[in-house]
Amino acid sequence: MRAQYNLRGSDFGDFCRHFLCEVCALTQEYRELKNRGFDMTLGWEENMERQQNRGVAMGAPVIQNGMTRH
């Protein structure tokens, strides 16, 4: 998200936040997306469709076959 929206900070700082206080990191990400027009109640696909219909390029990564954990 940092690279996508050209946000200040560092990868190491992000790692530390997620490792030490995941709730804090996720809250920051939630607020950032909300401030950029996302409606979390709609889900990812509905937000993407909504942004495309408004002509707004969100710059979100396209992930083929969905996201997976390893």
C-alpha cells in the first residue's frame, strides 16, 4: 500500500508495526483506504467496480487466481 499510494515510511517500520501490534497496523490501513474512498462493507470486488464506474484509478494490484497463504 505504501508503494501504491506513495506514502512515507519504511518497509522495516511496517514490519515492526505488523509484528508488534497487528491491530494498530490494520487500523492504519483501514483508515487509509477509507480516506481514499473505499467502503469496507462492500468488499474488495464491489469497491473496484465502484471506483471503475466513477473513472477513478485506484492503482490496486491485480492478483490472478485470488490471494493465497503459503
